[in-house]
Amino acid sequence: MIRVLVVDDQGVVRAGLRMILEAQPDLEVVGEAGDGSAAISLVGALEPDVVLMDIRMPALDGIEATRRIAAAGSPARILVLTTYALDEYVYEALKAGAAGFFVKTESPERLVDAVRVVAAGESLLAPEITRRLIDHFLLGSPPDAAPPPELAELTNRELEVLRHLARGLSNSEIASGLYISEGTVKTHVARILLKLGLRDRVQAVVFAYEHRLVQPGQAA
């Protein structure tokens, strides 16, 4: 059973999300929160597998709540909810530690699939939308003055894998492109996350763009 916490400042929206999720035999809504502060408390108390986190909320917004939950080391996977795919706040939420984002205009079936994907430990990043999002908010921004020292710890192969990862390629696609096994790719990804101190693949994508390992607009 996948345990879900629903966080949104609108009661009607929370009720709708609960109805959609609890219609599925493998999903259980264990709690609801109307703001980020309540979400943080409930994550600690209820230990959900997935948090559906609205971004724009009064008091403490979804970005800061996501950042604090991730910093606390919670295993809960956070799926941010937004009204627009190209939303500057989504980019900040991904940096903060969200596992992916979901646009509220998508179908209920897609929402259910998204929760299952995130609960399974995967990152919900549609490559085309994610690339557009990152392009939109990084294009024209100056690169960091100096690369972080952790970057020097990556081997040449790990850098290759990171660049492919940032372009939205799956493990199987990376394996095919680099002529290595999918298991080897998984090992490289795990080492990359460990060396760079990153939570998951989402943060690896953001890291690669921010440090110009992949240029905005660069094709896969």
C-alpha cells in the first residue's frame, strides 16, 4: 500500500485529490495539510511514502517545505503540484529536493500513475518538459564563478553518464549510447549522487545544467 499525504491550501482540491487516490486499491491517503508547516509536522508523524505538495501556499510555501523535509532526511518522495508546466517555482522545488512535478490540468489517471512512479523511487521528469523548464530559467544566466570541488571527484565516465542523465535519457538509453550494461549505469548514477551529495536524479539534472555540463537548448 502506498501511503500519500496531500498538501494544498484549498480544501476542495484536497478532497478531490483524496477521492481520486483512494479509488485505487494500492493507494491510501493518510493525511491532509493546508500549508507547508503542517506538511512538515505530518511527514514526521505519519511517515508517508509520497507527498503531493502544492507550491503556492500562504505562510510556508511548498518550496520551503520541500527543502526542509529533504534536509531532515525523510524518505518521503515529494511530487509538486503546479498549474503551469513552465513555472519558475517548479524549478526551485526541483532544486529543493522534489522527485518530480505534476501539472494539475493532467488527467486523474496520469496523477495515479505519477504517484506510483514516484513511490517506486523513480523521478517524474518528462524530458521534453523538463528541458524546456530548465532552458527557460537558465538561458542567459551566467555560469557559477567556479565549479564545486566535488565535481573533480567524478571520473570521466561518470561525467559522461551525468551529461546523458541531464539530457533526459533513461538508464537503458544511456547504456546503449555508452555501450555498457544497464547495471553499470545504475552503479555510476549511485556514485554520482553520492560524490555530489545529491538526493536523486532530479537534483543531478539541475546540477548539470547549473554548472554548464549541459548547455540550455542542447539536444540529447
